[in-house]
Amino acid sequence: MNNVFRSIITGFVLFLSVLNVSGQELIKNRLIVKTNDIAKLRQELGSNARAAISNFDVLSSDLGYILLESSTDFDLEELKSIQALKYASFVYYDRKVQTRRNPNDPSFGMQSYLNLINVPQVWELTTGGKTNDGADIVIAILDSGMEIAHPDLKENVFVNSIEVPGDFIDNDANGYIDDISGWNASKNNGTHEIENHGTWVCGIAGAVGNNDTGVSGVNWKVKILPISGVRNVASVIKGYDYILKMKRLYIQTDGKRGANILVSNYSGGLDSVFGDSPEYKPWCDMYNLLGAQGVLSFGSTTNTETNIDVDGDMPSTCSSEFFIAVTSIDSVGVFSRGSGFGTTNIDFAAPGKTFST
């Protein structure tokens, strides 16, 4: 392909990528770039005067995705300039994701859902917490924020015992400094914003049980690994990459470092897009990488009454065998009006609306 024709095709692909964003909120000062050599792309960008880049952040070294950030918006010419670099194979704007809340349900998080799914009978056998060989079971939860010091959660929040708080050293050599209890994928530190939605999700999964406080989680003694600051596609990828590195480290060190993460959950996404689109493929690919390390991932579908097989949804349309897309049923086990559905892409239904004690 000659250079002129390549330039025309590249410009056309970029133009379609920029336009094909109906209903999405672009973050125009942040670009996600696919590369086959992160180090060489960094060198190329250093001599590229057309792109005013203030931050270069690796989202996933396994997949070759990086984030470029600027104090001003990148225009189409700058996108073309970066796309034309030898080691950049695809460039697109970062996008905001939607937390899938239930703000009009005053009883969200109440306990009758446990009876609907027969959890008390399960508790007769186990209340969760450890594998058969005595290792802690860790659930990684991605959200915009969560209250990890909540009285019904704090005993179950994962603590990285190798890290020394406040010494600004990566004590466990996992690539993250002072990640005492998880990671903030937006701030790039170990502090978490306090938000209700993530706190509720953590509580459903693992609020301390039988302690005369608050509610009981499905698992009473499980460890929760919080990943906060998840507000855009880049931070979703980065959050999953943190989980991947912590699980790999656990396996490589025979449990001496890292975390025994078996499950991840993210209750957020984007309406009306498909997982095989180039902009969302890395998000879906993370589920395969995690699955290869023994992590099963869950995600909620859209809070709109939509056939996602036809209209799309992220992450519901990710085809990974290691990802479970979940829709909502009400307090009597009937499909919730106002939730996504689909015979191909929805795997599971769980209590999600109109619950009371």
C-alpha cells in the first residue's frame, strides 16, 4: 500500500472512530493508543511536536495499550499525527463509563434478596472466606468509589501486608507504591473516594456477617480488594490490569505476595456499543487474560429495557468465556422492567430491584 493511499485510509478510519460515538461522552484530552512496542512509541512521541502530551500511562503491557493525556483537547490533526507514528496501530478518544445505579429504589441493598437466592441454606454449609487449603478468597470490586473503613466492611477489606504505609516504596515489587488496600485507577495511588454505590456492592458481596452490625454479605469473611476511580474506559482497563498483576504475583510467589483473586465485579458500562469494536476490544480482552489466571469476572448489563443482542452494551457483549453478564430480577424472581435482556449475551439474572426487609 503506498503512503498516499495509507494516509487516506488512516484518516477515514479515524474520522469514523471520532463520529461513531452516539450517546457517549468523549474525553477529548485523553487518547487510548494501541502499540506493539511501548518503549519505542514513547520515544517516537518525544520527538512528535504536534502532540502536546503531559502524561504517558501504561494501561496494559500485555495488550499494548497506553493512555496519552494533555492539558488541552486533542484535535483530529493530532490524532492523525499520532496514528501515523510507526509504533501506533490504533488511536481513539477515551470515553466516560456509566455506573449502573438504582437511584429510585429506596430499598436497594436490603436483605430479602438473600432468601430469594437461598443464601441462608448455603450458610448452613459455608459462610465463605477461604479455599479448601486455607487461602483467603479475594473478590476484586471495581467502582468509582467505596467506603473501605465502613464498620461492616473494614474487617473484610484486603490488606497488602508486604506494603509499608506511607514510605513511598513499592515494597512488594508489583509496580504500585503504597497499595495497602487496592488501587485508585484514576489517581494512581492507594486512596479511595467514598461513594455509596461501590460501598453497597462491597456490602452485598462481603459485609461481615454475624457481627450485630448492619447487614450480612453473601460471604461473611471474604476479602474485598477495592479498585476505585473507575470512571472511563482507560481506568476500566487499568483497574483490570491491577487485578491481573496481583493475581500473577500471588501465583508466582506461591501466595507470599499478591492476592488470591478468584472473582472480579464491575457494575458499570456503556449503552449501545459492542465489545468487538476496536474501542472496546481491550476491555473484553482483559477478561481472557484474567481468566487464564483463574479469575472469573462479572458485570451488570444496562439499566434500560433493551435487547442488547441487537442494540449492544458494554461489557455485556464481551464474548469471553471468563465473563458473566448479569441482568436484574425483582423480589419475586421476575425479570425487572427497565433492565437489559438478550438470549445471546445475557448469562445470568440476579436480584436487583424493589427489595425490602
